[in-house]
Amino acid sequence: MHKGKILVIDDEVNILKTIELSLSSYGYSPEVFANPLDGLARAKTVYFDLAFIDLKMLPMNGIEVLHELKKSSPDTTVVLMTAHGSIESAVEAIKKGAYDYITKPFTHKEFLHIIERVYEHHRLSKKLKGLAYQIDEKFDDDDFVSSNNEVRDILRTAKDISDSNIPILIEGESGTGKEVLARFIHKNSLRSSNPFIIINCSAIPENLFESELFGHVKGAFTNAIKDRIGRLELADTGTVFLDEVAEIPKSMQLKLLRFLQSMEFERVGESITRNIDIRVISATNRNVEHDLSSGMLRDDFYFRIAGVKIKLPPLRERKNDVPVLIDYFIKKYSGGNEITIPGETQKLLSNYDWPGNIRELETVIKRLLVFAKDSIIKSEYLPPEIINFKPKQNTYSMQKIEDLEKLHIIETLKIASNVKEAAKILGISETTLWRKRKLYGL
């Protein structure tokens, strides 16, 4: 976790040097100014978490500097420093928006104590904004439920990487539990007590993407009637979950890439550079290889978000999870009532292919509990598509798509004069062909 950027304005150069050394030695990033006008100018281009401002200065006093600073950076937490520690000046400073004041002269130990206290207040204020947004979103914080060996291996991997900051890409069909897995990773990380912010990339209009992610200032565009904190900033010190990440427009992928490289951004309509510390988990239900070869997904953006890839299998490929999930959802939604599932009903539920995966199963169980007035889930209560479902009969030997693709690439490479020609025949880029050859060991 990074420590904050701190602005210090004081016309006494010796004090500035001492404060700068103290802050740097404790991991903060200080910028010091003897001239208040220079300090205010810098605060219009860089966001500071804290500001320590001397009360008695020229050509502006500390109260005036505080007033101007709050105009351009209202989220900066300000402490005034004064050798004239009167009650009147302290009260006026706090009325104008200062968080606290410190009286000169102060010892190194006293200064570091107030720094830690003020920075903790600032950090918690930002965290509470993220958590308040999270509460408004309403979610059930459930662990990932599975008895399937493949899924259990996935959970072990997820737990192993939870404490790192490496970006994760979760692939899988809709309803397979990508968001639940992302929450599982966050819950098992060092950031677990900090915000978990979901960004549904498929639900944001293209013209509002930048504002939603990075925030905006009043007047930045039509209907921007007040300043707004972006979703990424709300997740500061926590985790952001980019759901359906492949739906992000290409122009926005580039801006996000730049942010992910530096963790710095600017709100729309503002020139102040801000810095945050977040862990990024992304998810998609799309075919990533297809999106890369078609150009919908930028290669550089993909490599940035896919530090580790996790693929969740669909429910039809882990049928042994169906009884476990049925039991879990019944306990969750039955209100503690004892529910019986006859063998015939259980068989029909287990045989069904669940194209909507876990989400569809959850919806069906909710429906069944409404009908089960006698606390028995009879087969007649099941939806027609489950009652009438017939498993597909394999009349010929099936091959995995990956095996067919590998064979096709091998045969194409045999007839092509070089890699460039092979890529052209296959209808993919040379980069994609290189990646597939590496994947298949060709």
C-alpha cells in the first residue's frame, strides 16, 4: 500500500527542509514550497492527500491559501501550522475547512504523530466513501460452493494468489460464478477490509465510460452538475472488479492501460493528477482469442489485465456440483424450513444441462420454494424445459475444438511457405498464430 502525497507550504526554508526529510524517511511523498502561490499552482496539477500550511505568510496567509486550495482540491485534508496558536485562528481555520492545526515549535516525534493521525483519518474517509457505495450496491457475500475437483483446484490457486497484486482475468460463461470467485479472492486478500467495487463494463454507454471510471468535475460536460468520484477512486486501497471487460471500447482500453501502468489518472474536466492503489480483477464470458484476433481487444491491454488467467467450467461439465448447489440454495432461501426433494425431482435437476449455469439453478430453486407449500419439491413443479429435457446422444466420436484447431494449424504450416502466409490462410494475425503455436507446443 502506498503512502500519501503531501503538500507543505511554509516561508521558513529550514522548517521546510526538516519536514521534507521527516516525511520522506517515513515513506510519504512530500513536495515543499516557500511561496504559497507556487504551492497552489502545483496543487492544480497534482492531487495531494494532505497539506500542511503555515498560517503567517506573504503574499497570502494560511487561511487564504486554505480557501484557494479547497476550491481546486476539496478532498485534500488540510492542517494549519502556526506559531501564534490562538483559539481564534484555530476555530477560523476549521470553519474554513481545515481538519486540524499544529502549534510551532513542534518536535520531530510530535510532527510524525500528527501526520500518522491525520493520514489515517484521510485514508478512512476515502475508504468509507468506497464502502458506502458498496453498501448501496447491495450484494450477498457468499463463499464459492463446490465439490468438484477441478473447481477446488481453481479455488486453491485463487487463494494462493489472493495476497499478491497481480491482475487476474476470470473467463467463463454467464452464470458460472465469476463475480463470486472475484469476491472470494478479495475476501482472502490483505485488502479484504477495504472496498470491493464492481464495474459492469457492458452496462456503461461508450460516451460515459471515462466519467464512470475516473470521475468528473462540475461543468465538465452537459448534466455534470456537481463533482463526482469515479468508480476506480472509490476502490482505492481495495479491489476493482471489471465485469465483462472485453466490452470496453478500444479507445477506453488505451486510457485504462495507461492508468494500470502508473495508477495515475485525471478526472474528466480536471488537470489534477491523482494516484490510487487498487487490485484489478477482470472477467469475460467472451472468446478472448477471437476478440484478440478480430481486434476488439487490444493485445497490450489484454496482457496487462491477464497476469493470471482462471477459467471456470460451465455447470454441465461439473454435474456433481448440482446436488451441492441445490442444497446450498435451499438452505439460503427456505427460511430455515425443512425441504424434501424426491428422487425423481433430483434426477431431473441433475440431468439438465443448465445453459444459464449457477445463476439459472439459483432462479429455479427460488421458484420451486414458492410452489413447495407442503415442503416437498415435486417434479411437477419443475419448469417444462427441465421436465422435457433429453440429453444429447453422441452418434460419432467427438473431438475437442482445441485438438481440431491444433491439427488445422499443423496442416496449414505444412503447406505455407512461411509463418506470415500461414497466418493469412488461417485468417488470423501473426501475433495470434505465434501465441497459438506456443499454446500447442508447435
